[in-house]
Amino acid sequence: MSVEGKKNNSIKVTKYCIESSKINKELSMLLVCDNHDVYSKEWFKNIDTPDYIFVAGDFILGRKIEGMPYEESWTKLCPNSFEMLKDLTTLAPVYLSLGNHEWGLGDEDINIIRDMGITVLDNEYVRLLNNIVVGGLTSGLTTNISRSEERF
């Protein structure tokens, strides 16, 4: 199932059925993407509990709020996104990939996300049940602007 956030606090839910002889049990997976710091606790109340949750980037606004110090943590600038991440961890294991909107996340922010119990896939992959490979490719924009200190 895929959940895409909308600016009016509604969501778009799309269900897919994928079959493979390499997976010997039925799994439910939830993909959350493009919510851009919009979140409502109502979103996940009426869904079946998934086995795994994937956050495919663009969960924050992607820009600093005018007048806020640059050093201000994204957890304060995008509180809805971080509340959503915390809530998702109560449902199932969460795997997160950084999108181009996460260009400003620093190591402190990434560590906050990891401390929630979320696996951050920053140009990495993991194997689930030995047969499912899940990877996260960090946007080149994210890597070139902020995640690589050599550019500054």
C-alpha cells in the first residue's frame, strides 16, 4: 500500500499486489512519500497493520523557514514529519530513504531519526527475510549540497 501526503491533510492510498515464488509468506508493506511536513494522526488509523513501513523521502519541507537560524534543528522546523516518523515506529519496522527535500538534514537530525529505531538507508540496502532487498539511494542534490562537507 502506498500513502502520499497532500497539502490539505488528506492522503492518497493505492494498493498493489505483488507475487513472487521467492517470498514464502504473505506480507503487507506500507510506503509513505511526499508528505512535506503534512501529517494527521487520522491517516493510519484505518489501515491494516503492515509488516514493514518504507518512507521514500520528501517528508520535510525542503527549505528553511524565513527568519529561523540556519542551525535550528529540522525537528523543530518540521515537527509534523518527525511526529509522523515516531508514530510509524509504533506500527512496524521503518526504513527511510532521503529525498531531495531532505537536503538540509545534518548528522544530528539523521541520528535523531536513527534513535527512533528507524533504519536510514543512505546509499545502502538491507535484506528482509533473505529474499527481499530494500535500498535507499540518496538524491544527488542531497549529497552534493549538504551531506558532503567537502563542498563547503
